[in-house]
Amino acid sequence: MLYQLHELQRAFLHPLSQWAHAASQLYTNPYSPLTYSPLSKRIAASLDLAHRIGKAYEKPAWRIGEVETPEGRVRVHDQIETERPFCRLVHFEKTLVRSGKAMANSGSKVFVVAPMSGHHATLLRDTVKRLLCDHDVYITDWLDARMVPLIEGAFHLHDYVSYVQEFIRTLGPGVNVISVCQPTVPVLAAVSLMASDDEPTQPTTMIMMGGPIDPRECPTAVNNLATKNSYKWFERNMIYTVPQRYPGYLRKVYPGFLQYAGFIAMNPSRHATSHYDYFEHLLIGEDQSAEAHREFYDEYNAVLDLSADFYLETIRTVFQEHLLPRGLWDVEGKRVRPQDIRRTALLTIEGELDDISGIGQTKAAHKLCTGIANDRHDHYEVPGAGHYGIFSGKRWRNLVAPKITEFISRHAQSSGRTRGADRSEAA
């Protein structure tokens, strides 16, 4: 019933939001006499803010445009490489601006596994844009579960692991895998299982950023929510049925609007201050700051539904039973053994001020991956960075991205020797 009430609220707010947007134009258009009234800016700003609070936010486009590379400035085009019922593998193709031709060398292949935790993959736009300067970038673009018809079947945590493995195999040997937040756990499982089977397409490097490998380390409010409530509580209070107006009608989901409410509840004063600052920027004509606010919240407010099976299994496996760090996780009957990873170099990245994945939760991967040689382990704690700061913003662009590029370059040179050594020992 909650989902239906949310849809009713959206239906009620939509016309009011549209009216506020149209009315605000009457106080900003130079041809309107209302623009020249003493209170025009304040009225226009109030209406604009009302429009943005009440509007529905759809999935944003990538809008990357152009980036600078060692070979010159390039245009970027996002293309679907392959598609599965719950995910698309997107490739960012680069063509030289001066010639219009594809780049001869797009850089080392990087596969970014975006989180399936409420936001769209476009939340990593800044991540992708910076990586494109030096690398050939692919990313998982997870689909909104309410848009996936029931006929496509269920989506479980083990399906997430299978998708990651499938995409790694598709991209072939030499790929470098970057997982951001939630997918660090299924990515570690995917690579571990591939290592246990000695698959030839194991990634060269595995970069894990701000993820809950072991949530028992420095628990945050997110971790505490999962541990203080039972599995049945989550099943009873967080799972709803998709309404009839969507293709995924009758699918059980964890609705995106609940996840969004959780995001806001973690720091409501910060968001209230941000909206007030936006109002002030409109009043004084700070167009650049106002546009930055719009871009951020166009992304932040766009949320998607998660498959109920995937969500509940993640709660139990990752946050309640801690099966990965305890060495007890089985994926479709096969034990996840990170200690079997030998060919893949490991870099973990954490934010000093991360209040979602606490300090030590990602670094815990090094304790599990004991089969990786000591000189192929690295860890970086980003000074002054919160959760989003490790993959977006100035710290990401100036500190984290160069670290990743250097790590990939260093271990790409040694990967051939490592594979050769493995074959010799196996013989």
C-alpha cells in the first residue's frame, strides 16, 4: 500500500510542480512586466525551489561530452556493449576531435562496477569522466527493477556475482576491475570463484573503493541499522510490490523512494542548508552555483528500485551474518575463497571521513586475499574525504584517480610474468 500512496503523492505534486515552474518564468522573462516588480526575484526563486522539491526525477543522461587525453581532446559516446535483463554493460567510445576517428590507443581497459544501492550508475559520471583521460572505460548500468517484467525472472545476490563474471569474460584478459561501495563484496566473490577455477580471464588488478568487505570494522549508522533489526523486519517493512503502471508489475522490490528517504534522514540539516543556499544563489544571481546545485540534485534525487531477493540477501549475507570475512559464503554451491586469488593485484581505497563504509571495512580485503604476493597489495586512505569524495570531486580527480592509474600501469607490466610463473608452478 505504501508504494501506491507514494504514486498518489507523485500524481498530486506533478501538476503543482509544473505550475510552479511555468509561473516562475513570468518573474524572470524580460518580456513579462512581472519581472520588473520589486519582489520578482524572491517570488521566482520560491517558485523554482517549489518546482524542484515537487518534481519527479528521471534517470539522467551521461552527458560527458569531451575529455582531454594524452593523444588530444576526444569526444565520448556511450554505447551498450552487451545487455542482460537487469543490467547493461556500457562502453564509452572515444573519437579524436581533430580527425573524428577512433583513438588508436584508448588506454588500459577498465571495468567499473557501479553500485546497485538506490542510485543510477550516472552517479559515477565524475568517476568515469576522469578515468577516460587515461583508460578505455566500461561500466555496469543497472536497470530499475520496476521496469523489468516478471517474465525475466528473479535477481539474487548470486546473479550479481554471475553478471560480474560474465562481463569480465566478455572484456577478456588484461581488464582492470574497479568496484565502488556496495559491489566490492560481489566483485571479490566473482574474482575469487574465477581464481578457484583458474580461469584465463582473471583481471589484472582489482581496485575496491569504500565498500563493506567486513562491516564489523568501525561500524557506521548503515551497519547498525542492519544489525539491530532482524531479517524478518526488513522483509516486513522494506519490501513492496510494483504498481500496475510499470512493466515490472507485481515484482517484489525495495523501493528507491525508501532508500532516498534513508539518504536524506542520515543528514537532513545538510540538505536543508543546501536548498537554502540554492534559494540565496538565485536571489543574488549566482548562476554557476545554482546550476551546480541543480546538477547534483538531478542525480541525487533520481533513484531506482532494487529486486527484493537481492536486497534481502545482501542484508543477511553482508551485514548480518558477515559470511565473506568469516569464510562461510557459498555462491550456488561453491565456496568463495579469496585466498585463491594470485594473479590479480589488489588496491583498496577508503575515505578518512566516510560515514557509510567505515575505516577498515574495505582494507579488510587484504586479510582475506592471502594468496596475492605482498608487493601486489596496496591501500590508500584519502585525507579529508567522505564517502562520495573518494569517487567524485576534487579529491577524486587530483588524488585518487592518479593513484589508480599508477597502480594499473605498474601491475600491467608485471601481469605477464605472473601468469607465466603460475603456469610453471602448475606444471
